[in-house]
Amino acid sequence: MADISAALVKQLRELTQLPMMDCKKALQDAEGDIVKAQDILRKSGALAAAKKAGRETAEGRVATFVTPDQKAAAIVEVRCETAPVANTEDFSRLCRTIAEHLATTSQWPADVQQLLGQTVASEGRTVQDLLNDIINKIRENMQPVRFERLAGGVITSYEHHNGQVATLVQFNGQDGGVTPSDQVVQFGRDLCMHITAVNPMALSREEISAAVVAKEKEVIEAQVAEQSKGKPPQIVEKMVQGKINKWYNEMVLLEQPYVKDDKKSVQQAIDEFNKAGGQKVAVSKYLRYEVGGTA
């Protein structure tokens, strides 16, 4: 067995950020060859990941990446086992790396398994390899669980400081194209912050399914029936419609009170932005992810 110096162990620890005893054993198995020792540690990381794969991942982080030209962006949720790990720099960096890969790859993965097998251009290694490195270091199971991408127009993002919620907003121009001016990007970010805070159900009324609306109307009709006994049918119908409109105002992004000025709706805020000069924008889509969510 090769004589392994403390300096060599320290060097490998600095390269891998793994525990001292793991580094020492890998160097012994590699007979002092630090490159081979790194390969051994990577392989052991894959084994460690496989052993931990069945463990529940209830915590995690959401990350976004927007390309410098603001024309493409991705959002991803990556799960881990505990909240302290979700807040580590290693895990945060991993999430950002995966988001950047998703925003820039020319081969969009069909599912998580395809994503794990893809090579991250900036790292020269697969997503699974990068996961294994962190799993080996932190000793927790972790896994991407969902991801999406937007492309075209101008896209902006906002991530809440705790990494639990993030939003993307996509603008298209009302009169054709739209460019990422400072004003457009800032307004998009403001809308991202609104969506992050308020969590609308849909962009417009038309995007809410008929089944959801019918169920809500049924609940409202039952409530109104209790409150309006003896009143004429036309009055009852007005009460029902008023409550449905109020529900839409709470659920639909464009109808919600704007968080920066609740005296106006989001649509009114957009109209005012467009009247102020420069470009005329419209929200074509948004994506909001929260850890533990499904959509």
C-alpha cells in the first residue's frame, strides 16, 4: 500500500470537498495517483447516490436562468431531504447550473431521466455526475423533479430570497416585436414579483378550465342561496355573478390588484406602461414554481 502523505490528502480534499477519510482511502486504493483517486471518488459518489435514491426528498429549491439576450429562460425544481441542505451554496449552485443548461441546450429533455443523462456544456459532465458529486459530499438524496422553458419575446425572472418560489414572465409586443430595454426588463421583473407573491391561477379567464369554473359557481350558488332567501331570482343571479367576478379578480393575473399599486389591476398597470411611451407589451405566458408544488 502506498504511503499517503497528509499534504496529498489535503490536496484531494481541496479538489473534491469530500471528507478526509474518504480522500485518504481513495488515494490508498489509487496508490497515490490523485487523478485515479478522483475517479474512484466519482464512482463511489454514483454508488452513494444509488443507495440514497429511494429516500424521500421533501425539501428543495427552485432556480431560474435567463439568457443574456432575454430571449430564452428555464425554471427547475430540485429536491433534497432537508431544509439546511437546500440552503447550502453547493446545492444552490447545482440548481443554477441545471437551470442554465436547460435554458441553453439544443436538445430539450423529454423527462427527468433524459435530463440526468445530458452533458452540461459548461462542466463537460452529465447532470447525473454533478448530482452524484453533491450527494457524495452532503450525503443526502437529491433529484430534479420538474422543469420548463420559455423562448421568444422578452423573458424576465424573479427568485424569492429563500429559493422556495420563482417566476418567469414572457412579454410579446402588441404591435410586433419587443426588445429588452431597461424599462421592459424592470416591468417584467415587477410582474414576476407580483406573481411570486400572489400566485394567480391563470393569466386570463379563458385559461381556467370550465370544470373549475363550474365547481366554483356551484359553491357560490349554495352560499348565495343561504343569504338570499325570499329575494327575486334576478337579484339572486346578480349576487351569484358578482361573487363569480370577485373570484375571477382574485384568481386571474390580469384582473388581480397590482401589488405595487392595489388601486389598479395588473392589466391597468400594463396599459399605463404602454401609454407611457416606448414599447407596447403583453404578457403571453408566465411560469411560477414553488417547492412541493405540481404546476
